[in-house]
Amino acid sequence: MSSGSLAPAGNSPRCCALRVAVAGSRPAAQLPGWSDAAQVRRVRAVLRGMPPLVRPHEVDALSARLAAVARGEAFVLQGGDCAETFAGNTEAHLRGNLGLLTAMAAELGRRTGLPVVRLARMAGQFAKPRSAIVDADGLPVYRGDMINGFAADPAVRAPDPERMLRAYGASSAAIDFLHTAGGGPVFTAHEALVLDYERALLRRGPNAWRHPYSGSAHFLWIGERTRDLDGAHIAFAELVANPVGVKLGPRTTPEEAVEYVRRLDPHRVPGRLTLICRMGARHVRDVLPPIVEKVSASGHEVVWQCDPMHGNTITAATGHKTRYVEQVMNELAGYLDVHKGLGTFPGGVHLEMTGDDVTECVGGDVAEPDLGTRYETACDPRLNSHQARSLVAGITL
Ligand code: PEP
Ligand code: MN
């Protein structure tokens, strides 16, 4: 399959420029609140001149693999940090996360008998949507290294547009690592959140009249907090030739889900859209079935993916934000049962995990009082490799 089939006939470059302009006029949630507009313009201009981090032919290769997932002929494993950091962009950390992703993909391949697409939350996952504007100390909340710093200091927490250039540089180094150490294709993915960055990295594909390609990652998704159908993020996702995802939380209605499908897969390209379900263990068995039924009835061939992390976040007695592996497993089991019951293909999983020996989620070798021992995440709690690999054992198709 070629992603070129996404484009309606007669879609001119001028039309694309116009679409960027239209997308730019929509309200954008979770804006960083840069203070110096001229500096943002300068940074965007620098980014526009940079080489893309990913190439159209690689993006098309991922589109072809996701089409196979949509048809039930392959499985997709997506995983990595909740938030990558500049300080954590070391060879050791990248190697650990890639190694875990690769080992789990191999195990999933053995269990399912299907090819497994490795989609890394790596090389670009540097910005975070947040529920609050200020933290417990009254400081502007940390929004990811692409925007501000983690340290509890007002100067560090001020959004700094130059960080977009550092994010580009760190992503570039990480992609280079994935190319050399990946042992075959590893595709990159992050949340398309900071539209100043994402728009500046749009590039024309080989056919200028087609939709522009994102040069920032092979796959982009729109998060639960920015998926407003009238907002700028969905308009951005409509624009790109890359395969895209949308997170669906527990309040998603079947009608809304079909509207995403209609908007983001207008040309009915199998695998163009991934619906990333993150309902929570308590809700998945009730909320998911009518959504899957209505989307299936629409005839669009989407990739279904389970993110069993984000609907199961709690605060432990120690004060740490955490997740119980048992709840993560329960959501995954519910998700698989729903698809089994409806005869649809469960497509893939999406995990926050790291090869580092962290104590951020509770389960296996980590009890609740242990959370503080090696709690290293810059944002959400990740599964360590034991915990992540124990999940794979629950996957049967
Ligand atoms: C995430 O994937 O880190 C995230 C913020 O997810 P969600 O948008 O589903 O809350
Ligand atoms: Mn997260």
C-alpha cells in the first residue's frame, strides 16, 4: 500500500499550505505559553531548514506494515518512556529501551506466529500534556524537556523555545542510534503536541501535490487531552501523510469514535488510523464494545491498540504516581476479550516501559513501599523489564 492513496485528486501544494494555515487558526489545547513570540518564529525558521528526521519512504514502509496489522496479519508493539529527557538520551538508556522492545517483540512473534512491528516511543517523546497548570509548589508545571525543565525553579520552568532545537538534536542522535543498533526497522513515534515544532518539520513528499509528511517521526498520535474534534491537533493529524493515532479515554462515545475515523481516514486506507484505547481496567469491558462495533460497521479498517497504562494511574500511599501491574493486565485481558467476542483483531499494545531497573509501578518484584527506591520517571510511571515482559505472557490471539 502506498500512503499516496491518502490524497484526493487535485490536492495542490497551495492546498496544503492552505491546510496548514487553517490548522493554525483552530484553538490548540495545551499550548506551552512561550513568552517571546519573535524567538519562537526564529526557532521555527531554523527547524524548517533542518533535514527531516524520518524520510517519506520509511513512513510509507510503516504505513504498509500497519495496513497488515489492520488486516490481522501482523501485530504492533509500541513502547518506551512516558517522557524522554535530554539527560536521559544516553546510549545506555536508548539501548535498554530498544533491547526491551526488541525482546518483547520477539516473544510476541513466537506467541502469535505473526510479524511484530516495533514502534518506539523514542527519538521525539519530549513534550507532555498536563492536567494542571501549576504544580504543588505553585510553579508552572513541567511540560517535557522540549518546553521547560523539571527542576523546581521558576527560571527552569519558564517555557524556552530553544528547547525545541535541543529536542530536534536529541531526536536526531536517538534515530541514528536506532538505525545502527535496531537490527532491522524500528519506527519512531511520539505525541504530536507542540504544533510549533511539528508544523516546522512538515516536508513535501516525493509527489508535491500530496499531503505533507511529518519529518519528526514515522507515527504521531493525538493525546486524550488534545483530541477535540474542532481543535488544532486533530486538524494537524488530518493534514499529514503519516499514519496517525488517537487516544480514546473512557468517556469516548461510539459516535465520536466514528467521527475520528471519518475525519482521519477519509480515503479508507487500512491502517492509516490507529485507535489507542485507554479506558481503564474498570471501564474497558463496558465502554469498548459499542465503539468497536460502530467503527467496524463503518467499514474503515483501523488498527486497534490497547494502552493499558493511562486509564490505571493512581497515587500510592507513599505519594508516588503509580500503576498496579495487576490492573494493567486486567485492562489488557478485557481488551483482548472484547475483540475476541466481536471477532475483531486486537492489533497491538502501547506501553510505558523501560529497560532501566526502575521501581515505578507496583507488581512482581516491586511492592508499594519500594516505589521510592528507583523512581526515576520525569512523568508517568513505567513498567520495568520484568513487569513489561510478564504482560506478554497474557497475550493470546
Ligand atoms: C501519554 O501517552 O503519555 C499520555 C499522556 O497519554 P494520554 O493522552 O492517553 O493521557
Ligand atoms: Mn504517559
